[in-house]
Amino acid sequence: MTTLLQRDIQTWRDIGGLHTAEEIAHQPAIWRALAGILRDEQTALAAFLGDALSNPQQRVILTGAGSSAYVGEIVVDTLNAAWPAQIRAIATTTLLTHHELYLEADAPTLLVSFARSGDSPESLAAVELLRQVVPGARFLNITCNADGKLARQGANDSNTYNLLMPAGSCDRGFAMTSSFSSMLLAALSVLGKDTDLARLDTLAGLGEDALRDWSAPVAELGSTPVQRVMYLGSGPLEALAKEAALKILELTGGRVMAMANTPLGFRHGPKSAVTTESLVILLRSSKPLARQYEDDLFKELQRDSVAQRCLTVGIGGDLSADAPAWPDAWLAPLWLLMAQQYALHQSALLQLRPDNPFAGGIVNRVVQGVTIYGHEQF
């Protein structure tokens, strides 16, 4: 058990947070295991994808719901800039209501589904929607659950490839942690251009260092009550800010309100939400130009002296790592380790049970209560 926990195993078990704590802590091991899986499947994946990404007419839709949708949002621009194919991130929750804005029957289309359980009704319905609307569509399922409906229904379909994440990535806790980071890194590795899988091993080492070095200061930060948390990030880190904000909302059962924005966009109204009981966390980009804008806003927030505290995470930040000059999407899992830890400690501070903050079942680990309507009815 790493020093991330700042509590012993029995204490985490007693307060109902052991699964989440372990799943945050084991992510570097999951990333190393993912590298092994991708090496083993490299030839088969290349054969399935063929030259699709080199085709300007090819459409690639990265999809999922909730955190899984944010996986696509973090990686999409990096992938789209690398290939002639048209790559977009569109949540299943958007595809199902407005598919006519995004799908064309005669356009070659690859649907990349990110799914922890593979049992969410929107994930299954999105696949069925494309089968009906886009004949010949192909499907890459990046999922953590071999027994999920998504993986099982595509198991014998030549137009489907199931890429299973390492054992242990299908989080037992309510919040997505290791499932999120493994699917994100899988997408970058499989769909990226000329990706060296050794990068995953390097990132795992950086993650281990971060868990060791950040655990005490993040636990201390998480021991102070707050009412609001603002995460700010540029480029791909804007989507990471959304995921970080969702973690605090989920693990505190909505008692701590959270929001996400860009550093430049924050001044355009959202900054008015900062109070003396607010924490502002700025995710620093690997891009020097972006950091100039980020630094300006951070100095402004310090001059304002309104927020309870302002903190920077990332390249050159208050919490940093000796990371290579990689694109922000690749470094996102590293910075997310801080946000996951912080949300866990805030949950414990509020005396919730982090593995299931919604004991009454108002919100569920696998979404419930969704009625799927056939598009042809409307």
C-alpha cells in the first residue's frame, strides 16, 4: 500500500473507502500492465484499423457517458491533429438525442466506445444506433469488463474489436479512477501516430513518484473543509478539469460544488463564483504559451485574495513532476492523481463512504432509470 492512503488498510475499510483508495494507488501498475497488453495485441489492432486513420473521408467518433466521455474529450484534439481522418468526441448522451447532426449513412465510420462496465444503457444504445443508421460502421470497444454487455455482444462480430483493459481496472468503487486513466492511455497508444509503448512504462514511474511525493500534502489539503472547487485547464486539460470537478462532486455526494473552465475563459463570468470558501486548482500545461496565460490568471487570483486557496498542479506547479515535454493529453493521467486523491480525502472529511457516497441509490455506479427510444419513432 502506498503512502497515498495516509491511513492504514483497516481504517479505510472501516470508513468505506478501501476500494477507491486502492484503485487510485495501483494505477501505475495498471499502466505497466496495459503496455504489455498493447504489445501483445499490436499486430491484431493494426490489422483491424488498417489505413482508416489515413483516410480523410473516415469518421472516428470517440464516445462514452460521464467520465468515459471526458476520456474522448481529452485525447480527441491530439489524435485529430495527427491524422487525416475526421476524429470527434461526441458523448453517447448527445448521440442518442441528436444523431442526425453527427452521423451520415454513407460515411465510413468507426465508433470508439469507452466503457468501464460496458453495461450502461447509453453505451449499448449508441452501438445499436450506428448499426441502424450507418451500415458498415465499425466498432472499437475500449472497456474494462470482459463480462459486460458491450464486450459480449461484439465478441463474434468481425466489425468489432474488443480491447480489454488490465485486470483490476474495472473499479469496484463508485468513482472511475484506474478505469479512466487506463482507457485514456489505451486510446492515445492505439490511435496515436508512431506511439512508443515505452512511454507507458515511463509514465508509470512518474506516477509512482507522484503518489509518494504528493500524498501527504494532498491529504493535508483535503483535511480543510471547502464549499466550492474550481478546476482550470487549457487545451486537453480543460476536459481533465471537467473530470477532476466530477470526482469531487461524486465523492462528496454533491456537498462540495465543483466547476471547470479554461484559465482565459474563467474571467468571462465564472470567476464570480469564487468565495472565501473556494479552492481554485490550476492544471498547468506543458505548452509554454498556455502557461503564460495561466500564470497571469494565477497572479490575478492571488492579488484578489478572495479564494481560500489557489494551487497549481502540473509542469512547474506547486505539485509537479520531472515529466518529459509530452503533449498535455499524455500527462493528464499524472495530474489526475492529485484530483482523485483530493476528492477521496474530502469524502472522508465529510464522513461519507467514498466507495459508495450515494447510499440511498439516487446516483448509481452503473446508471439506471434510462429509457431508450428508437430514433425512427420521431
